[in-house]
Amino acid sequence: MRPSANRISARDLIGHVVDQGTFQSWDGPLVDVRPGDKYRADLAAAAARSGEDESVLTGAGQVRGRPVAVIACEFGFLAGSIGVAAAERIVTAIARATAEGLPLLASPTSGGTRMQEGTLAFVQMVKIAAAVAAHKAAHLPYLVYLRNPTMGGVFASWGSLGHVTVAEPGALIGFLGPRVYAALYGEEFPAGVQTAENLYRNGVIDGVVPVVRLRNIIHRALCVMTGETRWAAVPPEPAVPLPDVPAWESVTLSRKPDRPGIRELLRHATERVPLSGTGQGEADRTVLHSLARFRGMPCVLFGHDREGQSVDRAMGPAALREARRAMRLAEELRIPLVLVIDTLGASLSKEAEERGLAPEIARCIADLVTLDTPTISVLLGQGSGGGALALLPADRVVAAQHAWLAPLPPEGASAIVYRDTDHAAEIAAAQGVRSIDLRRDGIVDVIVPELPDAALEPADFAVRMVAAIATELRGLTDITAAQRYSVRSARYRNLGRA
């Protein structure tokens, strides 16, 4: 795919995103790069052609009344290439956004490093990436909108560091430009690889968004990412005595195909912004990842998706690497993390073993135990094996009445103990897998009733579960990070002690 001639200019981008009349430029005099005569003429021609003094515009405005800093490349100025002056303008803007505590929207469109300035321009990408890292270390949102085209060092530095990254439909996005590839290797670059849509499918970016929808996406994302709460009081649920249902009955009910899953919970959330993949070229469709609010409480939501799982398609290592991305995102932005467990088990395959399934489970557990942000784990349905355990360690654990947690599916445990699957019900009872058993043992804090089965009342059950999650999120906001860590550590250290 080749770049379209109908490119979105920097000022078009700002006009689409920023509230009318609120944008204020931060651009001052440019650094003198001491150009030679030919380069000086190139710069003058680029300025005349584009109407801009460099390949990047910076400033601040408002998006639906919310202050936001903006950095936007102008492709019409020497193909949006980044030299010393452009890099200095970008770094100055990032530093100002950080100092003023502003979220930052960066929208690159560039052929990459400015060849006229050579290696010195090339190395500027390091200082831009460092400035972005400092901005994120200050727990400030960094959003990226990749425009057509975004190539080379720009994509390989500040274009790939977003907390959330989306791209223009049909945009050419990649590291090595097709023209360079053809010149170096004497053949065309494979078609369809360096497109926004392909990168989204492969978990490199979070979505493909037309510029007319970008303002809405930014508004929704910032409503969550800034951590602001708009607590919608949850009326207390009347206490419902939980019947002593046999463990095998709960296991059977949890497997009903029409049982509500994470998608039903998300339907009762607001300000939803879907995320996708690890950002590193992996995506597992057995999990779901989103920014969201539950009853006004912001969170990063990650969990198993019933609709994406089957006997032939179970969660693999990429799903857990996505989970760790969710953990980092929540920690960097200092907003809560909500994890939903609903898995029939992790993938049992050669590929899963070779790509590090077991180490990823270990890393998830270790990261969660030490995570410096409020965490809630929701045991929604099946909780089988290490894939469930990887999402369990949290400040608070909420369980659906018929949810369960076990080292293996009961049939698998029966096969180990009895060399058959006929004793699955007996094993389930003996292992203490039910929600009421888990609460007795200190693994679960809150049980959300099913009246009598979530599959028979999906909407009402989802509302109750969302209310329970929101209440727990609210309760965690008044606890310091040190207190949370102390209580969380003690919780798991003391499990099983008399």
C-alpha cells in the first residue's frame, strides 16, 4: 500500500480534536542547524509549500473542556522528517506538558529521520523517547495517533510508546520504508504488512480510528486515564443467604454456553476504550482488554473472554503478556486494575510450552503481588489451572456464586488420582473449589449471588456484579499504597495457616 495523497495536515488534526478557539501554540524560534545553501533552499521551499516553519506543531488546547497538550507532525514539510530543530521543539513541548501535568496527544506522520542532517538527526530519537519516558514516569497519559504514513525512527521511538495507540485507516506504518527496501533488496516489500489494519490484527496497535472519531476516543480515554472518579452510589443489596449447592453443580453451571462473561460486564461500564494485544506483535483473542469506568470508578479491565475460548482454542502465553501490559498501564497511570477470571484452562500445546507459558504465569503472579496500584480480581466462572491463578492475587477478590477455582478441571484431577474421570464430582467437593469454600479459606472476600443461575438472569446478574466491583474499587481509594501492599502480602503469606 502506498500513502494516499489526501493526507491529514497537522492543522487539520488539531481542528478535528481540539475544542474550537482553545488551541495555543507553544512554538518559538527554531534551533539554528546551520544548513548549507542547498538545505537552506530545501527548508525555504518546504515552508512555502506547507505554510509551516518546521515539520512539527506543538501547543495545548482543550478536548471537551479538558486541557491537553498536542504534538502533530506536518508531512507537507519535508515528508514530516525529524531533524535537530524539530526534535528540540518536540522535547520542549513534552517537558512543558510534564511540568504542567497535562495529558499528551502525539500524532506523528513522517518518513523518519531527516537525511539532510544525518546521524545527528538520527540520534535525536533517543532524547525524544527519553522525554516521553519521563512524562509517563510522572503518571501522565500519553496517547498516540499514527497518521499516514509513519515510518522509520519516528515509529521506532515516540510513535510506539503510547499508553494507547491508534492509527488512521489505511495508514502506511512501519520501520523500513518500501522504497528503501526495494532499493536494498531489489524487490517489493510484501503487500499488506505495513498497514494500520494489519498491525492492529497482530497486536502492535490498539485500533484503527478515522480522524472524525478521534476526539471522542481521546475524551473517553482521558476520562479513565486521569483517574478522576464520579462515584455513582450503589444501593446496598439485600443480604441473600447462599444455598449449599454441591460443587459439581456449580462447575456444571459455570460451563453453560449462555452464561454471562466479561463482555456482559463491559456493557454496563462507561467510557469504554478497547485495547488490543501486547503492543509487541502478539494478540490472543481468548482475552479482552479495555479502559472503562464502573459506576464512575476508573480502571484498566483485563480478563478471559468466554466468547473467544473453546476446547481447540485456549489462552496462550500472549494472553498473559497482554495481562502484564494491563498491569503496567494501570501502574503507570495510577488507576485500579480489574482482572476477570473465566477460563477452562491454559493452552496445552508445543507452541505454548516453547513460547514460555509457565514463566509468564510466574511473572503475572509476581507482578500482581507487588503491583503499586489497587487491584481487584473477579472470579466470574471457570477458574481452571495456572491461567486462572495468574490473575488471582489482588487486594480484593470478588466471586460469582457458581464460580470456582481449582488446580485442574475436576476431570483432570480425577484422572490423576483415580486414573479415570468418573470421580470428577467427588474431587470437586473434596478440593474446596466453590465460592463459599474459597471465602471460608480466605481466598475470596465477596460473593455475588446468582438467582439462581447467572445464565437465567444475565442482565440482572451483570448489574449486581458491576455494583460489587464498583463498591470494592471505591473502598480501595481510601487506602494508601503502603497499606495495600502490606495487607495484600499478609493475605497470601497467611493462607493455610491455622
